[in-house]
Amino acid sequence: MVVIPYDADPIKRQRIEWGQNIQQALDCRMWTRKRLVKEIEDTYGLEVSLQAVGQWIKGDTAPNSIFQAAVSGVTEIPHHLLFPPIRLERRRQAA
């Protein structure tokens, strides 16, 4: 489990959350990262490296919209659940 610092940049928090979701999807299917790469290539004809998948899972980068759709498709998890939109906290105004 990755701990997301509360004060982290919202985009970084989102990438970490998405990475956790991808890893959970793989764990539930007992898939390796290599299997995910193969499924994306076989199903959609898209090439992605193991390194890229590793960066997605760590939250260093995020898959672009095409790869988000591919990951969602091969894992059979709706896009909005696997890649939920960013949640921004409202700041309290000083009284």
C-alpha cells in the first residue's frame, strides 16, 4: 500500500491513486505487469513497455487516455472506477 501525503500536489495524488487501482486490478486477476502488457498488445495492438507500466503503478507517470481505455478494457473495470477524476479539497477561508 502506498501512502499518499495529504500535502502532495493533487495531480501527484491522483497518479498514485490510479497506480494503486491498476495494481489492485492486476492482483485481483493474479496478473503480472508482463501479462498486462501482453493483454494490451493482443487486444488493442498497442505497445507499452514494462517500465511504463511500472511507472504508472508507482505514480511517477499516468497512462494517457488511450492506455487508460486499454487498461480498463482488458481488466474489465469501468474507466471511472479505475481512473476516477481528481478530487480537489476546498480550502477554508479565514474568518
